[in-house]
Amino acid sequence: MARPASAGPSQRMLKVGEEIRRALADALIRGDTHEPGLMGASITVSEVRVTPDLRHAIAYVMPLGGRGADEALAALGRAKGELRRSVARAMTTKYTPDLAFKLDDSYDRMDEVRRMFAQPVVARDLLSPADEDGVGDDADADAADDPGGDGLRNARDA
């Protein structure tokens, strides 16, 4: 039975993606490429997403400090063959996925979400009615932590 597309990545896809991420990071640290644009560059490989057939992988990368991102992407594209060979040596799969590189913008999105939550209008909407009263904040939290209802918390919950 085929997996629905909305089910998300399988465990195998996640495992292969992590294996590729580690192999790429190691290759970049060791300087396994002859690409001048990558010499001395500090590039973070934050995530690798693999297609269900494990034939293609997108590596999300970010240069240190975010400076020179376009140049780093271009250099990674030129060194794709050498990096793929390094990944192939480190992996145990039958095929080595074709690599593509994209900038990781998740940090920018996190900053935008933090700014949005910091706005007074949004913060006011996030308050529960008990928070507005200032009554029962600690009692509600303790009741949620005490599923048995006996007033005692487990040692592991403390």
C-alpha cells in the first residue's frame, strides 16, 4: 500500500537524510573539495530532505553569519560532484542521491514569528481567561501536572 503524500517523510527518508547531512558536514569540514569558493568557508548543513525514491536530496545550508550566501550556493553547486562522491563513500545505500543545495531560511522565519508574538495585539489574544484574572495560575498548572488528582506530584515530574 502506498503512503499518502500528506503523511510526511518515512523513517527511512529521515534516516537517509540525516546520514547525508552528516556526510556533507564532514566533507565540508575536512575540505574534501578542490573548489576555491569553499576553501576556509564555514557552512552549516542544517537539514537534508530526500525524495521518497531516495534518488534526490535537497541540502539546506547557511554560511556562517549568513554572509556570502549566494557565493556559497554557487560554490556548492560547482563542487556537487565531489561532494556526492564523499557522500557515497560514507553511505551504505545502493544509490547515492543527486544533491541540490538551497539556503536555509528557517532562522529568518523563526525571527519573524517571534516578532509577531511580541506584538501587543497578538500577545493579548494569546492570554487565557485565567491569565487575565491573575487567579489560579499556579493551581491550574499543578492540577495539569497531577493526573491522579491526589495533590501529590510524581518525583519525575518535579
